[in-house]
Amino acid sequence: MRPTLILWACATLAGSAQAFSQNDTLTGGVFREAIITTDAPKRHTESLQMGLHTLDSDDLLTMPVILGEPDLVKAIQLQPGVAQGVEGFSGLYVRGGENDQNLFLFDGLPLYQVSHLGGIFSSFNAASVSRADFYKAAFPAQYGGRVSSIVDIHSQRPDFKQCHGRFSIGLLSGNLFVTAPLRKDRTAFTAAVRRTWIDILSTPTLAVVNAIKKKNGQKINLGYAFTDANARIDHRFSPDLSARIVGYFGHDRLKIADRDFNNTEPSYIITPSGPILQNPDACKEFYDEDRNRMTWGNWGTAASIDYTHERHQLSATAYYSRYSSTYNQETELQYDMADPLTYGYSGTRTRNRIGDLGGRLDYRYSYDDLLTMRTGAGSVWHRYMPSDIRTLTVDGETETTIRNGNEEVDGSESYAYIEADVQPIHAIAVQGGLRAVAYASAGKSHFRLEPRASLRIMCGNHHSVKAAYSRMNQFAQQVSSNFANLPTDLWQPTATCFEPLESDLYTLGVYGNLPWQMLYSVEGWYKEMHHLAEFAEGTAPLNTALHWTEKLVDAKGWSYGLDVNVERTVGRLTGHLGYGLMWNWRKSPQLNHGEKFPAKFDNRHKVNIGANYKFNTRLELHAEWMFMTGNRMTLAVYNYDEPGSAFPDAPQTGNGDSGDADMQLTGFGYIGSRNNVRMPAYHRLDLSLDIHTRTRRGHKGTWNVGLYNAYCHMNAMTIIKDDAIYDDITHRRFRKFSLLPAVPSVSYSLEF
């Protein structure tokens, strides 16, 4: 099925500067909260960390939203150097990377699928999120396995004293978050669940539409539902020793079907010899139905035990995470219901699956501001189902089944790391780290060293210069052949047969404090990536005759740019201004005749301007404007009339001598190079108004009224090339396909 049909169906169904609490997180181990008393301006300039953006629960719940749903991934998309991919989707393309190159950790549990409704919503219930740390540079040594970014999400800590929660209801879904003690001061839990009712709301609409279509012999069936839930139980053995268990579940189901059937009454004409049936073939009972079904989801659980004593912190974690997706394409028809031999069926089912079983141990030692050391080790056992493709065809009484026979693939990954922050004098701070990782699968093994280094030099009291270098490796990649990354795109264990994906990221930045309580940062960066997986040209991803490794080619990628950010977070009016400049290239001997070409998301310029204004304690207005240079795509700009004919000087064709009727009208498409067309620029304005109220019992309620894409700019998702007839001559024309106009939303939240 064409991606545009899937996207159309999705659309149809569809702070203040103050002290803050920060969990010091090692991979999988969240230690007790440490209160950081340094104010924001000092933290901004004196911190060693580059490329870190932290979002707390207030940031998520007050940002402008689409369809009444706060979205963690869309909040991250606002950062310079981050592209969102396709309009309305929860894609994340960080500093020239791909969507699969981002590691999402939910309380230390790795997740492979983080989107609902094909990507329009992310899979994280904002009410259950306490804080999210987004790293796009200078990756700490405890993180690994992805090459572009880390999103470390911390759920709300349980309340050991009393029961309370939050309930929200929006246009398309509702969610509930509850926390309460099970044993006061000893054991407590949190639980959150979110469910859409798109499937319920769409039922009467579909009934009306199908009642109209029935007279034309047509019927459509659209169905979609998603659910996500997470829970956490904490237990305190003593002031120094605690344990927790975390569970996550997210699942989506999407069905799209259309049916044509006979809906005509017999028609007769009267002749002297009697009535004669007119057009008897049109009165045969028949049907022709196309069905497409997708399911995808991620679930997992993690158990941790944390020990803290004076300057020492130790955490041990074990987890299991499982991702799976299924895509079914079916065509079923029968030309004559009275003749079984006219029955035909064609179906293709694709399954993709990953299971991870892992454990890790993390240790931290700190000595005032002079020294902080982190070290740890871990191991993960992976089981992949790269591409299980089965096709079934039935023609009359003949049935044929073809299966690609791709087997499950096991892989083991082990790592150890050590990292230290040293500040010999106030003006200079240095961080050095090394991560060693080994991967083995199918008799092939890889050993990689990943050095990490950061330097910070103070320039007076209000400005600093920082530099960082990070190397990362990735052993599985998700490969897409569409202009939009779909949730059912296949994850492939590429390091099993090829070299691991490797990246080197260099960053240099200037940070400082400006008058009027403003903060600024300017970061220049360069990233180089080796062993990117791409589908070979002319290869069909669902081809059962080829092994999954035969469909992929090796590519190199490199990108570079500049990120600028200015923000003010004090007073009634707060805001930020971000600008990103980026070049993003790819090259492979098997692609584009060996010449370099721009990446699909080579978005040269990006601008974000956001502002919040508090009128009083009851009213708060949010606005966010985004501009981004358009995505790239591959498009045949010209057409040949016949093979070997003269190149036409316009996208117009005549009636050639080819026996193919379509070729007579359209000719052969000519593509000069890969990603040869830049789409129109993307821009939109989002508005949101929060109205805070109090119930009779004193509970806080909030009405959120939002407008996504306020001035209704129809941003192009892709460009479609089809036929148009002018003066009895067939021309080729180009049209943009857009998804989201201005979208209003209303939601209500109640804290209890």
C-alpha cells in the first residue's frame, strides 16, 4: 500500500531560575536525588556537559500541543540541530542522523518503538514523566548503542506519604496517573494508563460514509486504537538502600480496507420477442477488497537496587525489553460469486521482532567539586527476527505459499566504561572517559573502543568555552524505503553480517550570560558516520527471493553545522530563540553512481521562536513558531518519450509507439541524482492557552485550548507526480501532498 494512503488514514482518524532536583543517572541505575543549589546562569556556563537539554514535567504539560496531547518527542524537536522529519510525526533526526539512531531509556529500560498513530503521538504519557535529559553531544561514557542522541526519561517518583494523581481528557484520548503508598514511608507505587477512543468516535462517521458509498458499490473500513501504560513500585529498606521495579507497555493497531462489490439491479429492455437482460455481465455478483493491517508495540520490565553511602553510589539493574511489528497486505476478489474458479487472493505478511535481556552494574564516587568518577559494566543478549516475509496466493483452486526463510539471529553485547570529571582550578574542568564494547553474532565478532572527552574553560564570571569529542557504535539499524519512517520499518542486526555503524562527533561551543537575565549558547559541530545501511537501488524491501542482507548496501554519512540558542526564563514573559544551520551528506559506491548526495533530511536552516506569558495565576499563553528548509526527495523531473530518444526540453510526452498504454502517455521518468529535489520550506505557528481553575474541594483543574498550525499553512509531506491534459495533450504535473491544516484542540486536566 502506498505510504500516502497510510498517512491519510492516520490523519482521518485522527522556568524560572531556581534550585532544581536532578537524578544522577547511570545506565539503568537512578540514584537518590541530589539537590543542586547552583543557579541556572552559573550552571549554564560552568557545567562540563555540552548539548544537553532537560525537560521537566512542567515544560511538557505547558507546551503548545496537537490534538490536546503534550508530546515529549515534539518538545525535543524544537531544539536547534534537530529535524522532525515529516509534518506532524514524532521523528527525531539529530545533527544529520537517522530516526533509528536515538536511544530512548525509560527508567533505564531501552525502547525501540516510541510513537503512536504512525508517529503523530509519542508513546510517553506526559503525566508520568518527571524529567527527560536529551543529549545531542558529549555523550557520557555510560551511554552507548546509538550514534546520534540519548533521551533518558525518568518517571515520577512514588509518593510515600499520601495518594494523589492527575486525570486528563482530550479530543482523541484520555489518561490517568496515580501514586500512593502501599506501606507508608516504606513502599509506594505509581501507575499511568492512556487509551485512545478514535476507534469509538470513528464508528458513526464510517457508518454514514458507507451508507452513502453503498449505492455505488463501495465500502471502506478504517480502524485504529492505541494503548500505553507504565507502572513503578519503590521500596526503601533503609535510608541508604532502596529498590524499584518498572514496567512499560505500548501497543498500536491500524486497519485500512476498501471494498468494491456489485450493487446494481437487473435491467431489461422490452422487445417484440420478450424482455432481454441488458448488460448481463454487470449483474454478476462480485467483490474486490484490499486490506492493510499494521500492529506494533514495545513492552518491558526492569528491576533495580540502589545503595548510597556518603560519597559512594552503587546501582544494579536487570531488564527485559521486547519490540515487535507486523504488516499485512491482502487483496481478495471473486469475479463471479456463482463460480468458485473466479476466486483470487494475494497476501503478504511481514514480521519484525527484537528481544533484549540485559543486566548492568554502575558505580559513582564524588569528592566535592574536585573529582567525580563513574564506572560500570553490563551485558545484553539480543534475539532478532530481521525480516519474516510470507506471501500466499490463491487462484481458483490453486494455492501457492512462498516464505523467505529468514531465521532468527542471536547476538551478545558486553561493555565496560570508566569516566572522571576533574576540576583542578575553578577556571578549568576536564572530563575523560572510555567505553569498551564487544559484540558477537553468527560467528562474527567486533570489539570497539569509544573514547569520550570534554573540556571547559571559564572566560571571566559570565562566559565559557567548551569542547567535546565522542565516538559511538550501533549494532542494529532500522532501514526505511519511504519518504516517511513508518513504525513497521524493519530493524536489521546489521553488525551480524557487516561492520557496526560508527560515528565521531566533534563539538566546540561558547556559552554565556547576557543582560536582562538571558542565556546564550553557540555550538559548532562536525559528525562523520561509517557503515550506514541503505536499501540497494531497485530492491523491493518485501522481495521474498532475497535474504535481508542482500537488500542492503553500505554508505558513509557526514554532516556539519551550527546551533545557536538564546533564552530567558525569568518573569511573566519567558521565551527562547533557536537557530540551526546544517549540511547533511551521504555517499556509497552502490548508490547514485558513487557520487555524494544530500540526505533525505538535509534541512539547511531551522528557526524556532517561542514565548510564554503569564497574565495572572489563572491565565497563561504559549506560542511557538517554527521555520525549516524543506526535506529532500527523489523525483523524475523529466520524461523520455522512448528509450534512446532525444531528451525533451519540457515535462511533456506524446503518443509513442510503445505497446504499453501507460508508457505512451507518460514515457520513462528521468532521475538525474538521488534526493535531487528540495521540497518547499516548512513553517507553522502553534498557540495554546492554559486556564487554571479550582474545584469546590480545592483540586487544581486546567483547561488547555490549543491551535496547531494557527495560520493554516499546508506544509508539503511529499510531492506527487501525475498526469494532466491540456489542449488534448498529456502533460506531467507536480502536486504537493499535505496532511495537517489548522487543528484546534481542547483538553481538561484535574489534579487530585
